[in-house]
Amino acid sequence: MSKGWTYVSLVFVMIIWGGNVVAIKLLVNAFTPITITALRLFGAALTVFVVLAVMRQSFRLTARQMAAVFLVGLCNVVGHHYFLANGLTKTTASNAGIILGMSPLVTALFASVLLRDRLRLWKLIGIALGFTGVVFIVTHSSAKIGAVSIGDVYIVGAVLTQAMSFIFIKKLAQTVDVVALTAWMLLMGSTVLFVIGVATEQGGLLQLTKGSGSIWFVFFASAVVASGLGQMIYNRAIQRLGASEAAVFINLSPFFSLVASALFLGETIHLVQWFGFLFIVIGVLLASGALEELVLSSSRKQMTG
């Protein structure tokens, strides 16, 4: 897959993940958050295993690889989703959105230290512009940004565990098939998360029997498309582009979430939020290297023409 198609696939995933925020809001309102999240990610794991079977690819890993994938699952699935679910119950959406907008910067810093990726000036400028756009989008609907709370600390934990998992995925993708890695990561992580949910959420399993047909349709769409196929495509992008370059596309997700909220929940998109989206697009083009790739490609065509 060329870099151009990788960029397109990442934008596609961000559209899906943006819409998935609305789906998750509906699910955590209908069920207990940790238990339904664990089951949703378990469904995602089964989806990726089906993809492996259809592609006739082996999902077998060595004991050492399984241990490494389990560590990734603890960060990407257990840590990130546990902190996120609990944090959202204890802080404002605005605070959470701003803190989550730091994910590309944190990932870039981790990559520079652990993977020795070079932090170029254009990448830093792009990350800064993307973060500015996220701030425009998530703060406009609230008059005030909430004070720092324990929920904010949880969201910081979600950012740190997700960023660290991207570094692990990049390193593991050099020796492990990305699709198999995704399948086992989701399976192991969702199993641990389910145990946590059963232990901490009383009546969580009983509440599952009260779900309507429409909410279960939302559940399966979220599990199969967003969490299963979306995570698989995103992990391939990490392998192709690198952890920090792929992470900058996450800044697009809040805007697509806003669009989904407008379409399905009747929320309004304000002019300043469109400006925020413009900042994000420019930031993504700079930080991911997509703009540089377009310029170089154009130059090569002119030279050969």
C-alpha cells in the first residue's frame, strides 16, 4: 500500500472513530461502562480473527511474542479504555477532549526517546496546530473549562497508555503480523477488562438483558467496524508510517465526532469549530509528512516530464 492510500485509510478510520464516540455514549448510558466496553472489544477481537481466517493467515505466535502482545493489550485495551471510561464519569467533556488532543504530542515524544525518531520542526508545528484545532472544537460548547479533577488524571492515564501502546505496536510490527497482533491484543485485553468489570460493576451482566434491539445493533456496529476493522487498519498505518505520524490523524476524530453528533443527536456545529477543523487539517498535513510527500511527488513529476 502506498503512503497516499495509507493517509486515505487513516482519514477513513478517523471518520469511523468519530462516529463511534456517539455509539459509545449510547452504550455506556444503556449498560455499565467497563463490562460493555470489554464485550465490545471482545467482539472486535472475534472480527479480526475472522479476517485472519478469510485471508488464510496464521494467527499463531511464539510464547515470547504472546507475552509482548499481552503487554500491548494491557496498555492499548485495558489501560486506555479503563482510564477513559472512568475519567469521562468524573470530568467534563471539554477537559477530556483537550487532554486527549495531547495524544499525538505525547506519542511523538515517546517515539523520539524510545524509537529515536527525529522531531522535525514541521512536525512540532503541525502537532501544535492540530492541538489548537482540538481546543477550538471541544471548548466552544462550554462557557468554562472544568477545574482539574481526579477525572482529568484518569484521562491523562488514558493518553499515556495509548501513546505507549503505539510505540510497542510499531516495534512488534517488525516481527509480528499486524493483523494477528491486533486480534490477540484485543482478545487478551478485553478478557482482562471483562474480569475488572465483573469485579467492580455490580449487576453489570444482568443489565445486558435489558438492552433493546437498536442498542445491540449499535453495539455490533461499534465492535465490528470501529473497534475491529478500524483498529486493524490503524495498526497497519503505524507499521507503514510510524507511531508519531499515524497518531497525528487522531486529531481529526473530535471533529468527525462533532459531525456525527450533529447528524444523529441534533447538535450544532459552530463557525469557530469549522476553523478548528481547518487548523487540524493543516496540522495533520504538516506533522504526518503528507504535504511534504505531495510536494516531492509533484517535483518528481515535473523533473520526469
